[in-house]
Amino acid sequence: MEERYQNDVAVQVPHVLLPKKGTDYYKWAVVACDQFTSQPDYWEEAKRIVGKAPSTLELILPEAYLEKPGEAERIKSIKAHMRDYLEKGVLEEKPQGFVLVTRTVGGATRTGLILALDLEAYDYAKGSTTLIRATEGTIVSRIPPRLKIREGAPIELPHILVLIDDPERTVIEPLIGKKAKLNKLYDTELMLDGGHITGHLVDGEDDIRGVLDALAVLKDPKHFSAQYGERQPMLFAMGDGNHSFATAKANWEKIKGNLPEGERADHPARYALVEVENVHDDGIVFEPIHRVVFGASGNRAIETILRHLKAQNSCARVELGRLPCAQGGDTHILPFVTGEVEGAFIVSCPKSQLAVGTLQAALDETIAEICGAEIDYIHGADVVKELARKGGAIGFLLPAMKKSEFFSTVIYDGALPRKTFSMGEANEKRYYLECRSLERK
């Protein structure tokens, strides 16, 4: 960690890389790779828009193509483009500082701060009490395919969104009023209904120290215990990109094992670039993440899922007909759609606290039982219905988690069931813009 901004809040003040002046940012920025995974047409349209222009599309592997034919060639191309963009000056390093990001999409505006987090302060293992925590169960088997991309890559570019619990708005919000005095790095529309985004460089020493000092207050045990009781402080919680952050951690663990002790403290791979947002930002909306199980006929899927729900909970039944996506008291209502019928599973006295946990436990058993069945996680109820009604699939519509429940649930109960919530719809996810070098100078 650079001595000038040493701190105990696991933050590194980065030198970000951004495209040189004259680059078309509309074509440069593309949405997070883990979106539109069942809609390859989206990514084909993005490719058409980009054409031959410099773009982050050349630096990522959309998960619609993950573990598909041609994956190895795509990864090789990604790393070649990274090198090319560095060697030909497409990417330029900016002065050390944070980036204040303002994003407006769907009529809502939210603000974030680009910084680097110390992977030594993070552990995705169940029950972890580190300063940075996973908010959903990490599926270790999902890391190796992503690690192929990060291993040996000269740069990183994040779609990771990390949340802080700052009800008094002391960390990010004081910078908003100073934007007019900050150096504007970019100001652009985002492709395919991504809204508008601006980025301003926060490189003044007083502003940087103000952020670090405010984070230190949030981390202070007395401050933390006043809100959450005698618990180990959690300062940063994964909002989006949990498995990408876990992949960065796995990569660092491999690298540091071959480094002398003296080179570990400031090695670039020890840190991961993220966008930090305040969970209390009015522009942040928690959307549910729905499920579609492919490769299972409607009737068989209903019968199998019901059997597992009954085995895992006190009581479960199925009702056909339109039912609201809601919970009531000790009952979880799990609406579903198939190519033939609509209905809901009604689970009384469920074992899980959340409806998503009740459903996920049954789906995990169902996937293991039905040969060829696969589950996908979908943003948007309309997409779920469209996919499920094509036949050979069953789609589930889930309720949204309340923002006010987020930090307390993670602190007291640990990681949430995977894919419990989403920070907005797919087109509202973070777009790739800033990059950062992973190589020691």
C-alpha cells in the first residue's frame, strides 16, 4: 500500500487507466459480463454497435459464451487486446485518486466511488468475519473458469459493486457538491438502454483523506457496536460481482505464494478495483433475481420440486392459477410459470428465513435429480415468462429484498442464499469503464 495513503480500512487509492482523448466512450463501455446470459442476441447487438472501435467488449468474456465452444480462443484474444491497448496507448494512466461516478438510468441517479480493496481483508468462506464480506454463498466451482481470464492478465476492469452502510452519508456524498471543481474524466450515454454516466477524478489530498477518515469512523468498533451490537465490524459488503471478487482473491493467493514476503504488501494483484456505493443512496433499488430451470418439462418439474419442498419444510402444496409474488407471516409463496400452466408452491413454516432460500434449496436437489436440467438466474419478470412459456422449462418469480434488511441479515446470519437480490435490472448494472494495471512497474 502506498505510504502516502496508508490506512486500516483496506483501501488502496488507485491509478486508474482510461481510454485516451477522442475515444468513443459509447462504444468503449459495455455492461457486466454476467448479464443477459440467456440472451446472446444482446451481445451480438453490442458487437454490431462496437464494430472495430476500441471497446471493453474485447476485454471481457460475456458469460453467455462461458464454457462454450471457442472459449479458449476468446480468452486468448482478450489478453492480446489488453496488451495491444497498453502498448498502442489506447489506455492512459490517470493521476492517483478515486473516481466519482454518477449514473442515471431508468429515471434514478446513483453515485459511486471507484477505489481498490485489499484482498487480504476478504475471505469468502462461510462464517467469515473479515472487514470485506461476501453476501451470498460462493460457489467454488465457478471460480476456475473465471480464473482463466484473470491469470496472467495485464489489467483488470471491474463490474464489481460493493456496498457500505453509511446512513449519515459521510463517505461519498460530500464529494457530490465538489464535482464542478473536479476534473471530468468522461461524460457519455451508455449503449442498449444503459442510461448516462459521468466520472470525475478525486485526486485532492484533503478529499482522499476525507473519504478514508469517514470509512475509519464506520469501521470503528464503538460506532459499529452501537448499531449492530458486539459483532466483528463489516465495512464492505458485496453488492454485485461476488464471484469476480472471489476470483481476484483466488488469483492473489496463487501469486503471493511465489512472492518474497517483502513484495506482498504492495503487489498490484493484492488489490481489486471496485465501485463502492452507499446502500442508503436513493438511486439504489434492490430487485429480485428470478429463476428459470431449463431441461425439465412442466409437470415433472412441478412434481419433483414439490417433493423436495415437502421433504425440506414442514408443509408444502401446489396451487394452479395466478397468485401474487408475496410472503405472508410464516408462509412463503413461490409463483411459477411453465409452457402449460401458472401457479404457485405454498410453503408453510419454511426452514429458511427468505423465500429465495426455500426455493433455492429445492431447486438444487431438483437439478441434481433431473439429468440435463440447468438453472439460470434472470433479471426481469417478463424475460422469465417468455423463456418458461417456450416449453421444457419452469420459471419462478421472487420478491425483492428490503435494503434495510441487507447489512443486518449478513452480519447476523452470514451469507445470503445465492442470487438473493440484484441492484437494479440487467441494463442498470455497472458498465466497464475504468481499468487498472495488475503488473508491477
